[in-house]
Amino acid sequence: MTELEKEQSEFGKGFIYCIGLFLVHAAKYQEMLVQYKEMAEKNPDLFSEAGATSMWANGASDHFYEFTIPDAFRKANPEMTRRAEEMKRIALDMGHGNGLMNKHKYGREDVFKLIKTAKDLCLAIDQWLGIKCKKAEWA
């Protein structure tokens, strides 16, 4: 077992690693919307799109607890740093703050914006590392 494998964090710690863990949840959002829609047909007072959004964000945003933006990246890319910090703030609020208390504050557009920002951030990190990359048509 390597030193990296021995040292653990509940939801991950890092920069790219935390973005990757967050993005694993992206596909689960669509599934959750379908599930909540079906449950809302029987119990409209208990299940809604906003409720699905908050529940999804509750799990997805955990990976931003120890999200660390390197100083070198901050200096090289202040705009993407600003977007990364905003992504973290909104995701945590959506899943652990006002999103849970006010279930109508966030919706699918907000989730899609977070996912897009995470993907844009991955692209910006590759560019920062000197990798010639292109956005995927099917992403």
C-alpha cells in the first residue's frame, strides 16, 4: 500500500481529484430527476425537482469540503479561479445550506451550470499544464 493510499479523507482532498469526484455525480442527477418525478405523481407535496436538486447536491458537493486550488493556478488563471470558487460556494449552498432550507432556490439550470464549470475547469487545467486540448462535441 502506498503512502497516498494510507492517507484518506472522507470525501477527498485536492484540486483535480475533487473535481473528478464531483463529476462522477453528474449522470446521477438525470436519474434522480426521473425518480423524483415518478414519486411526485403519488406525493406531490414531498417530491419536486427542487428537492431532487438539493438531494443530488447534498452528495455531489461533499467533494468540495477539501477542494484546494493551487496558488500557481490562482496566479495563472484568476478568472477560472473565480469560477472554481463560485462553483464550490454554490454547490455547498445547494446541498448543505440554503438549498435544503429553501427547496425552490435551485433547479436543473443551476446544476447544469455547475457541471459545465467543472468541465471547463478540467479543460483550463490541461491548458495550464501545457496540454493542447479541445472541447468534446459530445460531453
